[in-house]
Amino acid sequence: MPRKLISSGSDFEKEMAYSRAVVQGDWIFVSGTTGFDYETMTIAEDVTEQAEQAFKNIISALAKVDASLADVVRVNYILPDANDFASCWPVLRKYLGDIRPAATMISAGLADTRMKIEIEVTALREK
Amino acid sequence: MPRKLISSGSDFEKEMAYSRAVVQGDWIFVSGTTGFDYETMTIAEDVTEQAEQAFKNIISALAKVDASLADVVRVNYILPDANDFASCWPVLRKYLGDIRPAATMISAGLADTRMKIEIEVTALREK
Amino acid sequence: MPRKLISSGSDFEKEMAYSRAVVQGDWIFVSGTTGFDYETMTIAEDVTEQAEQAFKNIISALAKVDASLADVVRVNYILPDANDFASCWPVLRKYLGDIRPAATMISAGLADTRMKIEIEVTALREK
């Protein structure tokens, strides 16, 4: 598959010159994804709800190219507060329990202080 | 293409056992790149100028293997101060506006307190 | 090679829904790896010893799929204290001096305050 850009339609993507996801060959590179509901442009205060919504956003991006979480090979979690991570584990098990990608969690700041978790995934389709 | 290492000639690369970029097959993995001008070993104080120089350094590394920013599929921005990011957006649009890779921005510390932005890219040539 | 999951046997992997490494095709995606000795579940206080153990853990994961550090194309170092990095350079030279992958170092928090360094590698076998 030749290079293809997936947009979620947000203005941020133009302003910051990025795509929600880039598809090339068997690969899907998804941008760091937060808990914003892109339809309402709202974000929950609770980190667990944010993690839920982030996975929904990622699933939605992957679905646009007929891919799914089952194709995810690497996931990077970024949380401003490392203590928030444990409350997200049930969400991780729900979405990735059978997939079990390579994962790294770090505690770092994000673009907006309302964001409590950002999730970046890379997917590779099996041939 | 068999594995090939690209050096910018800096002593740091030997000391820390890394390359400016690694090329293998259709892939180019570029190391985290800052706003240092490697010829003069100086760095601007302004974050926008640093972003400009970082892109020039990345373009220079990619050019050594006949690649360009158009091949970039993923970019990771690291800034010690998240508030600095917005002033870099015009630079991002200038260099990546038509390319729009997958992107993630985090706020984290860097090796040297003079560094205000570090940019890591991964490129994948289309066959 | 079809997708294959490598486990180090730690309970954390089930709890957080990840694998020590994912192998697919020529690729090996290794999770962020710390200085924990998984057999004794102890961790040294010294960052240099932690870096040593982290590399041993990575080598062990790669060995399970007949790969080695020589296949590493990208490495990401995460340290809570950037000032700790220089004391790890001899370890980096020992393990990666001839390999010289693309590398990025950031200073960010980790899951456990005892962890002073986490190392994430991606490997790509040459055909």
C-alpha cells in the first residue's frame, strides 16, 4: 500500500503538520492519542475514562485502514503523574489483554494540562 | 540495502555509542536531533531557531542516504517546556506541512539545559 | 516469522497487558527494560549497575528469538535524572560500541522510584 494519511479532522493536525496516522506498506504509525472526544472536543477529568477514550480514538483511526488493535506491536504510554498509571491497567487489559504488545511507560508532561494520559501505538499487519 | 551507519562526526557519537542515523533496507532511523550547529558547535537561545536548525540537521542526515523529510513516517518532539511548542509550529508547517507524519509531543528533560527542543524521526522509503 | 510474544514470566506483564518483546517478520520490539534482576526481583541502587542489568535483560529477551544486540537499530534511554547518564556511557560503549544504533536520551519519570534508567530497543534482522 502506498503512503496514505489518516486525519481525524481536527484543526490541530494542520497547525502542527501531522496526521492522526500514516499508513505505508504493512505499517500503521498512529500519533500520540489522548482522551479527547473529537466529536464533542471534551475530555473527562478521570484518567481511566481518558484511557478508555484514547483507545476508542486509536481503534477508530486503525479501523479507517481496516486494521485493529490486534495489529499493534508497540505501545508507548505517557502520563504526567506516574501514580495514575495503575488505575489504567484494567483498561489496558480490556483492550490489549490478548494482544500484549511491547510497551513502555514514562512520566512526562503533555501539551494540555487536562491530559492525564497519551498513548502512541505502532501497528504492523501480518502478511 | 545492508545496514549502514551515518555519522555527523561528533565525538559524542563515539562516547555514547550511537550513530546520527542507521539505514537498513527501506528504513532510516535518525537519532534524537537538537538545534546544535555541528559545524560551529553553537546553539541558538531561541526555541524557534533551534527547531529550524534541528530540521536542517535531520535533512542533512537524510540527504547522506538520498532520503528526505518526505520519507518521514513518525516524528517525536521532546521539549523541556511544553509552552515552547506553539512557537515551533510555523517551523513544523514549513518543513512537514505537506508530509504530515504521525507525531507525538512530550515535555521532558534533555541532555543539556541549553537544548529547548529535540526531534526524533523515523523514515521509510516507498518502494 | 508470524507474530510471537516473548515473556520474561513477570506478573506485571499480565497485569499491564504487555510482552517483554514482540517478534514479527524480521522485527523485534522490546519493551522498556529496567535494571531489575527478574530472577531475584532486586534492583541495584547504582545507575551504572542498573544499566548493566538492563542490557543483560535485553540480551536475554533477544536471545530467545535468536537475535542479539547487533540487530538493534534504535535505542531510547529514559532517566529520571539526566545527570546520571554520563556514568552509563562506559556501559553503552561496552554493549553498543560496535553496533552504534540510532539513540535518543530523555529525562522523565519511571514507574518505580528505584528505577534510574529504562532502555527501550527495536531490532531489525538483516535479510
